[in-house]
Amino acid sequence: MGTKMLPLESGARITKVFESFGWISHYGKNHFVLTHPDKPPTLLISIPNHKHVDRFLLKAEIRKAGITEEQFCEAYKNR
């Protein structure tokens, strides 16, 4: 899947999609920091609280989460 297929969306909406995969959001000053109860505590996903999250950053965070871009896009469509 190409990077252009990933949504260009706000950090808050992107965070909601990760939460549907079991990630827990901890709002920081300018970022949403997410942890997962079944993953090592040192594995963090950081999503900026911006109007639009860069697709390359989103791709990297999806990879860190251990899900595919297709799974993420499907969950995005269903939210």
C-alpha cells in the first residue's frame, strides 16, 4: 500500500483509530502518547496534536504498532 492511501487526518482522529486496536492514549503537551497493555512499556506511539498528521510519520507509527496499513485504513473507515 502506498503512503498516499493513508488518511491525512488530525492527531485526535488518528489516536482514536489506534485506540480501537487496544492502545491507551495519554495526552501530553503537544502529542498523544499511546501505550499498549500487551506490549513492552518502552514501546510508545507518539502522534502530534496537529490538524494534519504527516503520512510518513503515520506509516512509521503504524509499523511500530505491529499492524498493517490495510488494517489501519479499514479501522479508520469504520470509525
